[in-house]
Amino acid sequence: KAGVTQTPRYLIKTRGQQVTLSCSPISGHRSVSWYQQTPGQGLQFLFEYFSETQRNKGNFPGRFSGRQFSNSRSEMNVSTLELGDSALYLCASSLDSQNEKLFFGSGTQLSVL
Amino acid sequence: SQQGEEDPQALSIQEGENATMNCSYKTSINNLQWYRQNSGRGLVHLILIRSNEREKHSGRLRVTLDTSKKSSSLLITASRAADTASYFCATDARGNKLVFGAGTILRVKS
């Protein structure tokens, strides 16, 4: 079984631009969660989708949004990028909504200049 | 804010020694999980312990949970250089979302 795939692996953007990150979960997994990881704040929960519905949302501004498609693939979008959005964005999938075992992708390293 | 907080922040040991890291959390939980992250990569699930369990083993890993103290510990026995990584505890908050602690950086010297 293929693992969780995140694209792109690296991304460089400038302030004010927007970005879309993609995540393909493990086949059969219906839950996808997104996390932002920075050296200062650690792993911060962004949101979780299950069967195309957002189940949980973290404390991030409305510039951060996401969605899940019928095939469970997920995208997250960040609009009006700020320097502080530079981070490793991690996607994780799990079989069901219990989240008792998350499988993580390798992440997208976003640099905002 | 983070639910779990690991201690110590960093740990450096010799190969063959045991490594112990601790996690404290704030609210009641259904389960607690431990994950490992190699530099700049995704996290890998290590072990899950439920709130009604006190100890669990998996290979060289031993996890304990004390719900009265809201704390957990992860013990890695006979450590190897390949165990060098960051280790995170994660607790399930309301709605089953997982909240991660700040992590312990483990360095195993050969």
C-alpha cells in the first residue's frame, strides 16, 4: 500500500501570494488531518476532514482553509501569505474518525519570502 | 495551546543505554499516543495506550500511563544510533483530534 503522499515537497512563495498544498491519503483511509510545524510553536493542529466534512478546526485565521474530495484526497489553501506562515505542513491520514493511529506524509516545506 | 508537554526537551545518551522521556497533559483523555520524527520528515506512530491501561510494551519500547497524575513515560531500552529522532506524545482532545506536545529530541551517540 502506498503511504501518504504530499505535494509539492518544497515551495517558495512571497508575501501576499496564496498557496495550495495537496495530500493523498492511504487508500481506504477516510480521515485527513493537517498540522503546521515550526521550531517555535511545534506541531499545531490546523483541521481535520472526514468523509468530505470538516470535523475539527484549530486556532488559525480564516486565511487557512481546506477541503476533502470524494476520493478522500485533501487540499489546504493559505491566502495572503505572511512571513510567519513559513513552516513544514504535515498531512496525516487515518482509517476512521477515531484517529487512533495517524499515518503522516513527508510534508511540504513552505518558505515565505 | 498544546495538550501534552514532553520532558526533557533534549536528551543525549550513549548507544546501549536506556532513554526515558515524559509527557504531561492537562485534560482527561481516551488514549495517549507516541510518535517519532526523523529530521524534517513525517511522524511515525510508535504505540498507543488507552486510559484504562497502565503499561504497554512494543519491542524495545515501554509506555506507562498514570491518569491520576496526567502523565506518561516512554522508555526505549538498549538504544541504538538509529533511535536518534524527536519523540512526541499526542493526546486525543474533544472530537478525537490529536494534539501533540513540544517533543523530546533524543540523540544516541555511537
